[in-house]
Amino acid sequence: MAETRIVLQNCEVIDPGDIATYIERDGFKALDKARKMAPEEVISQVKASGLMGRGGAGFPCGVKWELARKAPGNEKFIICNADEGEVGTFKDRYIIEHDPFGLIEGIAIAGYAIGAKRAYIYLRGEYHFLLDLLTGACDQARQKGYLEGLDIDLREGAGSYICGEESALMDSIEGKRPEARYRPPFPPSKGLWEKPTIINNVETLMNIPRIVSNGASWFAEMGTKESTGTKVFSVSGDVQRPGVYELVMGSRLSEVVTELAGAKEVKMVQVGGASGGIVPASMIDTPLSYETVLGSGAITVFNKTRDVIDFVYRTMEFLSEESCGKCAPCREGTEVMVEILERLTKGEGVQEDIGVLEELSNVMMLSSLCGLGQSAPTPVLETLKYFRNDYENRIKQSVFLRALRGIK
Ligand SMILES: Cc1cc2nc3c(=O)[nH]c(=O)nc-3n(C[C@H](O)[C@H](O)[C@H](O)COP(=O)(O)O)c2cc1C
């Protein structure tokens, strides 16, 4: 199984500290080409490519850009979401570390297309070590004249998972405590400081120069009908070769997990981060796309020695800790789930636990304010779907032991 390196084409090839090595490989030619096109034409190319946001939600990129372009007002912003707080996701770090110029070129094209004069790169706080590299890359691009009409400002993340959620991220840039905002209004009409704003993931923006250079149909021909192009995956867990891999959309999960990363004795795989979908070993040939499972592209492999309920308990502990606390369904719901799951792991579960987990999941998905609470129940529901016996057996054991001890 071979990778298809499009987003990663320059990684470990160019010198990330020297813009000349990027220019030698046709760097910034896409920006030159874009600037000769009308901004609307750039947007229609991105729309026609079918590029969907790579940060997890999978929203069509060109549609978002068009909304921001058409939004009234002269002051508009681009934000590159490099917060990468998603559990098991480290692809954006790899991209920035190895090809910062590709990202800057993507941001510059996005700025031109929507009419933004200022861009922010919101860099995960723990990626402080990349700050000098990124600052140096921006300086070099500016000195070479590639950033005419666009200021790029680097902001370090405030260190919590919610900071990657786009509305909380804007609060953080504005100097507020990051919390999810009520929507509508959506960022393309009212975002940062209530101005039209586009927020895109690092990988999404990396695709832009490729689309402008090679054309929308070249891009749209790769992948599946709904999921075009390639996807960069961060693979970790019980594998022999953890790392970052880029494959055409629609590739099978087994190609990444077993063929490339060398996993053995797989029990299940979580795709898309802490609240991502669960794929049991029997479904390892599932294609990876927005139609099936994808999210941020985190792939975490669990082998047969792993305890499913312990995994769900620890995941929920993380989500509960990281809930911003603004809405009750997420704040209280994740907390109650932690209590139940902790009881289950300690062998103190009761018959009603499964039903309560399911009911609570539905409420949280329907009524939470942002993606954190809406998707937090996914690992619970998906493990209940594929590993229900593990839950039932654990509860049966608890009930039996309590009966033996004479406890109700
Ligand atoms: C709790 C939470 C954390 C998120 N973290 C990130 C992140 O670290 N990076 C990212 O690109 N998107 C993250 N997202 C998704 C963003 O809200 C948003 O959809 C994305 O940045 C949009 O860019 P895209 O359309 O290019 O994917 C997160 C969402 C939620 C709910």
C-alpha cells in the first residue's frame, strides 16, 4: 500500500527554514496564479473541487468562503486553526514543522479570495517550539513580497481542548475566556470581533495551492463522490509504526492500520479523536470518508488486551474535564457519564446503567451548545453497539458479587 502525498508533498523534502527551497519546488506559483484570477473565480474553483474542511466537521470549504466574500463590510479575517487539541491528532504539527510555507501560501490565497487583510494562525500552546519556525517563515514570505496586503499574526493557544472549537477560539483571540458561542450568527457573517471570518484547519488550507495549481477537476477526481482529495491521518496506539500517513479518500481503514502502521491482533479502532467513531476489528475494511468515519483523521488502535469500558471511562473523564461548562447538557452530562462509567470499571454497576447512558447520550447530542457535548456520547453509544456484551457481563458480575455479599 503506497501513500499519495499531495498535502505532504514537500514534507521532509524542503528545508522548512529556507524559503528558497520551497520556491524551487514551484512554491508560491499558485498564489501568483490566484492573484491573476478574480477572487470569485478562486472561490468557484475551491467549491468545484469539493474540498471539505479537514478539522473534523467536514463543512464544504468553498461554500464557507463564498458566504464570507459576500458578507457586507470591508474588514474580514482569516483564521488558521492550528490548535490541534484533538486526542491522537498530530498531523497539523507535522505539516507546520515540515512545510510552513505551504500553509502560508494557502492562507494568502484564502485572504485574497475572501478579501481579508489580516490573518491569524492560532497555534496550540504546547506547540510553542514551532513558534520561531513559523514566525521565520512568515518573515521570509513577507520579505519576498508574497504577503502584500495581508498581515499574518501568530497567536498561541490558551491550552484547552475547547480552544480548537471555532467559536471558543475566536473568544480566545479576543482575549476572553474561551467558551462556545450561541449560533447563528455563524463566523462567515459575524465572527472575530463580529466581522466576517473564515476559520480553516491547517490541512484544509494546505490543499488550496494544490487546487489552484492543478485545477478543481484534478482534485475532484480523487477519492469518493462526497469526499474528494486525500486525507492526512495521525496513527497511534497499538501499532508498530505510528506516524502521519496521507491516503486518497475512500482508502480502507485496514490499509492504514495494518498495512502501513503494522497493527496486529486489533480489537477496535477509534477514528476521529476522543469523540470519534468506533470500528470493531470485524469492520476493519471500512472505507475512510465523510460518508463513513473520518473526523480529524486521528486513528487510534486498540489491541485485544484493551478493556473497552476502561477506555470509554478515561475518554469521558477527558471530555468532562475539557467541557467549557457553559451549557448544562455537556457540563452535567459528561460528569454523570464519568460517575456511571467509573462505577462500571470498579465492578459496582447496576442494571439501569446502560439505559441511563443511552438516554443521557440522546439528550446531550440534541441539546449541547457545541460539537464537544454533541459528540461526547459517541464512544459510549458506539461501544454499546459493538461491545454491549462487555457492559452486560460487567454489570452481571457486579450484581452477582453484591448478591454474594448480601448488598442490594
Ligand atoms: C471541542 C472541539 C475541538 C476542536 N478542535 C479543533 C482543532 O484543534 N483544530 C481544527 O482544525 N478544528 C477543530 N475543531 C473544529 C472547528 O470547530 C472547526 O470546525 C474547524 O476549525 C473548521 O475548519 P475546517 O472547515 O477547515 O475543518 C474542534 C471542534 C470542537 C467541537
